[in-house]
Amino acid sequence: MKQPERDPPGKPGAKRATVIDVARLAGVSAGTVSNAINGKRRVDPETRSRVDAAISALGYRPNMAARGIRTGRANTIALFSSMATGVAAGPSRLGFLMEIAAAAALAALERNVALVLVPPIPEPEAALRTVPLDGALLVEPARNDPFLPFLAARGIPTVSIGAAYGMVSAQVDLNYEATADLLIDHLLEMGARDFPLLIGTSARRYFEVFEARYRARAAQIGMVPQVLRIEERLGEAAAAQVMARHLLSRPGLDGVLAPVDALATGAMMALREARRAVPAEVRVVTRYDGLRARSEAPQLTAVDLHLDMVARHAAIALLELIEGRPVASIVPGPLPQIIVRGSSRPG
Amino acid sequence: MKQPERDPPGKPGAKRATVIDVARLAGVSAGTVSNAINGKRRVDPETRSRVDAAISALGYRPNMAARGIRTGRANTIALFSSMATGVAAGPSRLGFLMEIAAAAALAALERNVALVLVPPIPEPEAALRTVPLDGALLVEPARNDPFLPFLAARGIPTVSIGAAYGMVSAQVDLNYEATADLLIDHLLEMGARDFPLLIGTSARRYFEVFEARYRARAAQIGMVPQVLRIEERLGEAAAAQVMARHLLSRPGLDGVLAPVDALATGAMMALREARRAVPAEVRVVTRYDGLRARSEAPQLTAVDLHLDMVARHAAIALLELIEGRPVASIVPGPLPQIIVRGSSRPG
DNA sequence: AGTGCTTATGAAACCGGTTTCGGCGCCTTC
DNA sequence: GAAGGCGCCGAAACCGGTTTCATAAGCACT
């Protein structure tokens, strides 16, 4: 049952090399090998090079479990997603998540830390009971995110991507205000004067921010604010329905502000159904520039959130936090840039 | 620098409980606590319940690092992807990968094992030097997959999703033959008699299988085989170009068999450009039923590969393997089902 | 030569589990 | 009633690292 990992190079029957083996070969003690590797204590350069030689001669790799028992570190961070993975909730969120996951995993791996993926699960307590985690990344957590209490109870450092509700160690700014302004200003520039805001029903910061900016601007220009809330779980189809109904009550509608891509494509469906030309009669814009926005016809104007950079910042901040180094509670993120496409561009 | 994880419930100043604490409270020895937890040795039911009581009273959670040092287990498996994550390679692959990742993570988590995500990296050796892994999942590895030698060298049990090239411990069958037949038969039923096969240039089993089945059927019905190879890295745009050129040489073309969704949508672009009606004049079918296939107009006929189930099977097989239990070298996967949509359906 | 300080190192304790080994009590069996 | 077997358990070794503590060597200074 015990099967210690066998390691090259060398005889196939050999167990994996340990510090002791390295120490013996280098003619030093185990403690010195440890110090040579980790640089916690000064080691004579000459000694160090003997140790290094022994390490590569034996193909030594430290046993992380043994190390972890003293350091308390597991060298793993988790990416938590409270978004439903079901197809119903839409592969669009999966795209969003995956962009972040890939970039975060890369940044972590560069520092020899592994990223573990935690999809939404009913009982995080039970499932993660035996999973050692040094820290957690949370993607746009909802106000009542089920993972937050769990992480707080375990005392796990947590960095959120996008604003959270104060329960995290740090957050990377996704610049919700700037993003909302970018899209709203663009709609206005393109001549839209009567457009609803489509958002989800869950309590997420960016919905709140979009709504606030939308209402503020609407008041400024004397537009009747129209905030349509759609249960995200129901996705595109629900958005199409709500939009279709809304079109009846506001025939003069000339734009749509739908930060969630699935809601935007839902609106597009309704507009096609109602024979409203996009962008000639109605301009449509969304936030997340995923596959969905790009495969719509016409393609949707969206925002480049630089998710890869955001994810990288978040992972790095988290690792700093884990190392015990101070990190700003709000890490500035890259500025969003609008990508104007056919759905809002005249001609 | 040392900051042992503090744990509820109890005084916030308290260190996390250990087996020793549990043993003391239950009035037994540490060894007995261990055996009560892991069930390796018989423990009197009465004793066990005392231990259980002590565990929950103290909120004890075993330290996985300490456990791992003896068991040699890290309780993590990795999902390796050799697919490029860049936008160029297409978010479609991300969707494919994410579906698998989510399902595999879930299946692993149910068994208290974490799934770590390994995006393509230049030097797996270096980056994963200190990342402990019990096993690996490989998604449709190419023949010269860079991860394979690494995994073999480390002696890490590996399960591939879809056929590999014999270098893995086990593989979950994605039923390439059945999938190819499903699509080809469907094209024929829909009256197509002159259709090319669009595949990628990399050495992947499913390209080989599709090509073999395609050629076999073409020979049967007397169709001139037309195999178009497109570098996957270049994606949709390249497919559109190749397809446009091909259309000139075969004006009578009445179908397209493009297993990769990005190649299928590329072909759709070319067809639109050339003013060929789909499905009236040309039927188009693809394999992966992702966002891409569904957001095409008309929607693409595709195959439900039951990726979630495949991923689950793969994760479970891998965990069995890790436990040392025997596993079939080819685990049967769920049968693919065709999803007929507008791109190939008459009327 | 003796004292004090710094630097480099080895020996041993330690981390928190698991596993081995052997002992004890109790029940059969001859 | 002694021998043997079995079920249950405690003591101690063990896993492979890190960290503490003591010491030896080297050097400067008095």
C-alpha cells in the first residue's frame, strides 16, 4: 500500500532521495542542506555549491508534505466560484471564470504554488475538510456568498476579484465605476437617449455600481430610469422575455445597457424578434467581452477588462498576504477599455 | 513568521487541535484516534464514538501535511491542458476545458481531493517541482504532448480524457468512432454527397479517427475525399480562408464536416461570404456542442459528448488508480448523442 | 594569551500524523 | 488449568523536513 514516489535518475528500485541523502553526499548535516535550499540562514558559498551539486546529482526534490508540517504552508491557493456551473447559468460565466483561472494558475505556478479549482458546492465545510489551502481567490462574490463564512472561519487569507463586501483580506479593483461610465458615455455619444439597464437579481457590487451610475446619468440628462432585473440563473431566455415586454411599454427605446453578456444576447434576441435594427435603431452594449459578445450578429460592443492582468494581480497579492507581507486592502486594477463593435457603431 | 492556523470553535488564542488533544479528551492514545478516523484497524465501537465526540468537541481537522508525510499522498490531482489559453487559440477550447474541469473538480472534491489546474507552461519541471500531485488528468493529449514525459518521469498515475498514445495509465473513451459515424451518417441522411473534412494539423487521436472514418465512408459511397488541415492555433479565420478557397475548386459542395467548433464557425463565415445557404445548399456539422455552436446562425448540429460524465469517470478512475485498485486501461465513456440543429436540418 | 564577537555548522528537538510491535484481558480448547 | 487465539489498545518508532541551541573556528582587540 505504501508506494513512495520513485524518482529518476538512478536505479529504478531506489526510493526518492531525502535531505539526509543529500547531506551525506555533500558531507554536511541535514540542517545545513535545509538552510542552503531555503536561504534562511547564511551558508558558506562553497558549502552551498557542494549541496547544490549533490541535489542535482541525486535529482532531489523536497517532500512538500514534510516541509509543510513545519511551515504550515501547503503551497496551494484556491479559486472559488459561487457561480453555478450548470449549462443553465451559461457557459459565458465559465468563459469569464476560465480566463481568470488560467491567468491566476500561471501566476501562482511561477511561484511554485498550485491553483485548485473549487466549483460551487453545497457544503464547502465537508468537501474541503481535508484540503489544505493557504489562501483563496473569490470571483465577484455576492453579498451572501456561501464561501465567505467558511473562509473566515478557517482564517484563510482571501482576495476578491472585484469588490466584495468587506469580508476579505484584500480586493483587486475591477473599476466598476469607470466601466459603467465608459459604456454609458458611449451610448450617449452614439445618440441613445432612452435605454434600460439590465442587471441580475443577486447582490453583487457591480450591479449596484452600474445601477447607481445609470441612475445618476439618467437624472442628469432627464431620462426615465428603467432598471430591469433578471434572475441570472434563467439566463438569456429570461432576458429576452423581459426585454420583449419592456419594448412594448417603451417603443421609443434606442439603446440597451446590459453588463452581463447573457442578458445582452437575450436582449438581442428580443430586438431581432421585434424587428428593431441594431445598431441603427437600438445600440446595445455589454461588459464582459467573451465569446458570446463576439459571436453575436452584429458583434457586441464590450469592455476589455484585462482579466488576465486582474487575475495575476490578485494571485500575487494573495501570495504576498500569505507570506505575511502587507498588501493594500484595495489593489488597483488595470483600467478598462471599451471595444466598440457593430452593435453600437453607426455605419 | 510561523502562524499556525487558528480554528474555531473555542478561544481565538488557541492553536489548532491535534490528535494528541483528541486522544487526551477521549481518554485514548494518539494511535487509536488515528485508527478510529481511518478505520485501518478495528476499534471498539464505544471507543470510536468517544473519539468522534472529542473530535467534534474540539473541531479537530487532521493536518494533511503531517498525514501526507506517512501516506505519501497529497490529496490533489491535476488537470493538465496542453491547449493554448490565449484568445488566439479560441475561447471555445476554454469552454471545453472548463466543462471538464468543473465536473472533475466536483467528483474529486466529493472524495476530499482537490483539483489543481495546470495551464500550458513552458517548463513543467521547474514550475511543478514543489507541487505535490497524486495523479494527473490529461485532456485529449497530442502525440507529442509536453506533459507526458514529465508525468512519466515523476511516475505520476495519469488518466487521459479521450484516447492518448499509450503513455497513460488509463484512458476514458470519448468514442471517437461512434462520434464520427454519427456525424457522417447524419450528413449522408440529409442528402450531402460532397463534403470535406476540416481538421487541425496537430497529432491528436480524434483527428486520425475522423479522417479514417471519413475516408472509409467516402470510398464506400464513391465520394472524392477532401481533407483540409488547418493549424488550430490560427483558428476561425484560417478555417474561413481555407474553406473559401476550397469552395472555388468544388462548387458542388453540399456539406461540411468540421469536428472542431472553431473550424466549423470559420467554415460558416466562408459560406456566408460565398452566399451559400445553410442548410438548404450546404449542411454543416461539428463535434463539440459549446457556446460557439449554439450561437452560430443557424445553430450548428453538434454532438452531446456528455463531458461532465466523462470528466467524472476520469477523475474517479484516477482516484481508484491512486488508491492502488485496478482500473481498466480503457474506461468506456457515455455514448455520444447527436443534437440536430438548423445547420443541417431541412426546413 | 585571554576576552569578546561573528560566522558556519552539527546534533537534536520538533511538527502532527501513521504504523509497528507487543501486551493485556478474555474466551476457547484440550 | 495451561496453552493458544483473538480483539483491542498504548508506547514508541517513524516519515522528511525545519528550527533551535550549542559549539567550534576565526578574527580583532587589549
